[in-house]
Amino acid sequence: MSGFIMRREITGFSNPTVKYLRSLREKKHRKREGVFLAEGLRLLTDARECGHVPQMLVMARGRDPHPLIEALESAVAEAGGEVIVTSPDILSKITGKDNPQSVAGVFAEFDTSLAGLDRSAANIWLVAQALRDPGNLGTMLRTGDAVGAGGLILIDDCADPFSVEAVRASMGAVFTQKIARAGWDEFLPWLRGEEGQLVAASLRDAVPYRGAPYAAPCFVMVGNESQGLPETYEMACDLRVTMPMRGRADSLNAAIAAAVLAYEVLDRLEG
């Protein structure tokens, strides 16, 4: 079937399409075009199985045949997208990795409005405030997928969930999790408009995180990696919980804290 698919070959680094694809590593260009770049056969296969087909599929020349690559090619062709074949060196230039995987794709960005969320779709939602590290953001998406969360809500000035680094760190969860972006002044009224318990890891009037009275839908919130949550945000929470620190560190990594707390919430709500 793949033999009937039209492929365009690119051989030069100065090709306009290569320049366009490289530009998607920068937020301003992603925002202008409304698309983002993802790489790797497993990640693109996860996307296809979740109903997300790339507008453009870029493949390295000389790769071994694989039925999943053929399935991707077919899906892109059927959707009216473009299939491009190029050298591994050019693909490396596009993705910014010395050893790129054999395929990359360009996807349309998703709706990231709060209005696009159905809070009743899951017992747990993750919330991050001013999270700056794209690796942490991707890890939170991956955690959300693991615990069956509805998605990740990004509050205030967070890292871009559609950056190459965040998408890579999500291990495909960027396609399985809903993503919303909002300011605190928009998020809090939205949350209070219907049922929803807001929980934060905190040291202010907090109870032990194990066995705390969690309620669904539970919105688990973590703050900025270095500063944590603002006090006013913490005090607006329905529940503040604390995790024991038995060593010299006074806090966990934000994404790790979200994971530990999410699994405890899951255990309490579904145990």
C-alpha cells in the first residue's frame, strides 16, 4: 500500500521546508503557524491511535521497513498531508538531536481553553502554576496518562507544552492528555463554577498527604520549581497536604511531587 503514496525528497539543508521545520523549535514560530513538531515512531504511532495525524511526515532515508511507518504514511496520505523523505543528517538538523529517530511529524496545536475540558471525564486532574522546565511539564503529562488523569491545566506563565523538549518528555502523553492554559484569575472562577476539589502540596496549615480527605474530581496543583505556589493560591485551596522530607532536602521536584500526590489521590478515590 505504501508504494502508492507520493513522497517528496529533500536533499539540501537550505531547502525552504527544512528551514520551516527547524523554525518550529522556537515558540514564536509555533505560535504563528499553530503547529508543533514531534519525533519518534512510538510517539507518532500513539498520536495516530489517539486520532491525531500529522500534517507533514518526515522520514529518514535508508530506514528499515516497518509496518507502523507504513501505517503512518497511509494515514497522512489519506488525510491529505505530505510525506517527505530526507537524509538522517537533515532530520538531525530539523529535530536538534545528534541521533534523531527515524520519523518526525508536524501536528496542529490543540484547543487549550478551559471551556474545552470536561471535568467529569476523570477523577484526577493535574494543575501546574508557573512551571518553567519543559522536562517537568512533559513528565507531568506522562504522569497524568499513567494515573488516568483527565489532563494538565497550566496556570500563569508556564513552559510551552508544545516545545520539542516537552513533547519528547511526555513520551506521547501530549496526545492522550487534555491540555489547558489560563491565568489564575480565569482558572479559579472556572473551577468554582462546578464541583471540584483543589489540592496543593504545602506547609501552610497542611495535613499529611497519606489518608487525606480527597474528593473527585480532584485537581492536584504544584507550583514553580524554585518558588512553589504563591501564598494566596495555596490559601484558596480546599485542601493542603504535606509530604515528609526525611533528608536534607526541603522539597521534592515539582513533577515528582505531583506524581506522588496523584497516586495517593488515586488510591484514596478508587481503593
